[in-house]
Amino acid sequence: MKILFSILLLLPAVASIAQTEVKPKIKPDPDKQFVQTDLDQRFGQFRSVARDIWGYAELGYLETKSTARLQDELKKEGFTIETGVAEIPTAFVATFGSGEPVIGILAEFDALPGLSQDTVPVKKPLIEGRPGHGCGHNLFGAASTAAAVAMKDWLVKNKRPGTIKVFGTPAEESGGGKVYMVRAGLFDKVDAVLHWHPADHNQANAETCLAFKQGKFRFYGQSAHAAAMPDAGRSALDAVESMDFMVNMMREHVPPDTRIQYVITQGGLAANVVPDFAEVEYIIRHPDVRMLEKIWDRVVKCAEGATMGTETTMKYEVISGLYNLMPLETLSKVMYSNLESVGGLKYSQAETAFAKQLQSSFIGKVPDLSQAEKVEPYSNKAYFPASSDVGDISWVVPSVGLGVATWVPGAPAHSWQSTSTGGMSIGFKAMLNASKVLSMTGVDLFKNPEIIKKAKAELEQKRGADFKYRALVGDRKPPLDYRKGL
């Protein structure tokens, strides 16, 4: 009986040992280890690139120093460069290798107006009113370039076929640079596209966003003395207000996830003069580009109706238009696995002190700093209520992206707080994480072309076999001067 009792006591421990012993060990992938080690060794090289571009802080389509910095780095590594593509002086395509598959990596580098900021946890512009990297695109471009170089080193070491293309994509911030690059056919022979974006958390979800269309409606009437001869006038402002009224009535009869915003940009010069010109700017958003187009057509009809009722004329111009992101689980699961392997960001003692002081300037609930260390659980229904010109690319070639915690948790994008971390160690260490995930995912695609085949099938199923890409901006030229003077 004593022997039996002793055996029973030992059973839980034996079971625990057995469970530990049968748990399979995952062998490190030597190819992925290679690119990670390569990037660790090159960290100083690409930290300098990111810091330089952070200092240039150039606005959309004006990023001459920033694009040159990335191109020079890629040239040194053996990439051939085609510059000034898609009628955009600062856009480029850098290519290495030959054969299939062809893997593209996106590299952004434009800054934002008015966000100049030193790398300190208090508001301190370097030059008051000047641009700054409040969305971390200096890190974006540098990490993507680093990932491409690591993938190149791996291809060379293993004497493998395959092509790497780095797409230097200007003017993401409202300029829609990628739209013109897609329209020019630069992605037509690419098999998959990898991208990432700075954030305050780490995720690699199958994520979508809002499709977007923006335009200006210009109305032309007849001026007259508003008191002495009002009957001789036809008010362009009346037409704008009539359009706005009809669109506001239409809100009740569009899908609830539609977003409609407008502002009257010109409404006349004097109250006693019937305005012969008025202008209103509209932005329409919806999670599906096909529904967006239908809603946009109805907004145009409201404008046309306004001209009939006010005896005015109207012309409209589409300023910008972006597709929603097309999420592909085939690729997202691969990238998520690599993000889990790399993990989040551990702050040093000095970085923790910096982050806590920075968080004291935040408004509202402040997340714990541990958010930067964690990787969010995978989701196939992720959605963020904004827009990105990556969307257009994702409808023509299988694409996948991730977010990496380059900002202190809780820091808003497009703020002096996010600018501050983009030029110091927190941003640089997170940039390294992003480059590792991108290069590891690239290795997966080069080694397993079947993944790309499945991703292409998923894309075709989701967009429809008869889909043909049509840029929402039509034949509009790239708006190269949209940031001049800021």
C-alpha cells in the first residue's frame, strides 16, 4: 500500500516531465538566421541612413536628398537604379538579381509640414514651422532598403535565382505617389510586395482600410449688385450650398460605414456682390472601392442638380483617389510568424525614462510601455479607419505589411512626439526589427514559391477574375507642387 501511495505521488511529476520531453523543438532556420545576423552587423550603416533622412525632413515630391540617400546606398550594394519613374523625379526602382520570383519592397521617405522636433521628450522644434518626420517614413525607407540588402546577400550566398525590387515611393502623405507608379505599370511583373509602417504597437494582421476619393467642385455664376439688381445675378455660392444640402440629405441613404467630409474653400469676396465663383472640396471614404465609386457618382449628381436649380455651371476635378487595402491571409500568416519570431522592442533604462516623460504630454488614456514589447494576436478582420496609397498596389499584386512600435505607446502619429522618437534609439531599434521581419518573409517567398501561387489565387478570388485596375485619379498628372511653399 505504501509503494502504491508513493507511485501515485510521483505520477504528476512524471506526467509533467513527459509533457516537457514530448514537446517538439523548433530548429532555427539557418537562412533566416543569416539575414538577421546580416542586419545586426549592418545596423550602424542603416541607422545612419535613417538619421540622415530624419534630418532632411523633405515634403512630398520634394524629397531630393532623401531619395538620393537611399539610391546611393542601393547602388553601393550592387542594385541597378531607374530613377524619375512614373513622371515623378524622386521616385525610383532599384533592382537586383534575375529570374523568378520577383519580390518588391516599398520604401517611403516623405515628411510632414510643421512637425520639426528635436530628439527630446518635450516639445522643442529644431526650426519652428518646418517639416518633420511625424509618420516615421525616414525609418520606413531605411528599413526597407536594409531588408532588400540582406535578402540580396542571402541570394548571393546561396547562388539562388530571384529578383528583388525596391520601389522608392514619394509623397505618401496626401500625394498618392504609389497610385501613379501603379498606373505606369511598374508593378505588373512583380509577384509579391512587402511593406511596413511605423506605429505604437506590433502587428501583422490581414488588415484593410478605407478607400478614398477627393475632389473639388467649382461653380460659375453671374455677379451682380446684391441689393440693386439681385435678379441679374446667379450665385455660385447658392449652387455650392445646394449641393451641400443634397449631399447631407444623402447621408441617410448611404452605407453606415461611409465617410463624407467637405469644406467650402471659396464662397465669394463681399456680401453685397452675388458671387460668380465658389468652390467646395469633398472627400468620400468607404471600406470597398467599388462602393466608393457608386457613392462618388451620386455626389456628382448632387452637384449637377445644384447647377440646374441655380442656373449656374460646374466643373469638378478629382484631386486624389486611393483603393482600400486588399488583405491576404496567405501572406499575412507568413509575416505574422516572422514577427512573432523577432518580437517587439525592449527599452533600455534611458529609453524608459525618455518614454515616460514623453507620455506625460499625452492626452487621454496612456498605454503601458510593455505594449512596445508585445506582438498583438493575429486577426483576419483588422481594419483601420484611414487610407493608404499602398491600397492600389494591393489590388494588382499580392501584398502584405506589418506595423512596428517605433513610437512610444500612446503617441499619436503625425505629432511632435512621434517625430522625436524617429531620430533616436527607440525608432532605430524598432526599424531593425521591421527590416528583419521583411527580409525573413522575403526568404520564405523565395524558398516556397507555392506561397506566392496561393496568394495570387486568393487575390483573384477576392477582387474577381474580371478585375481591371483603373486609377481613381484618371489621367491626372502627379501633383508635384502640392507641398511647395509649406
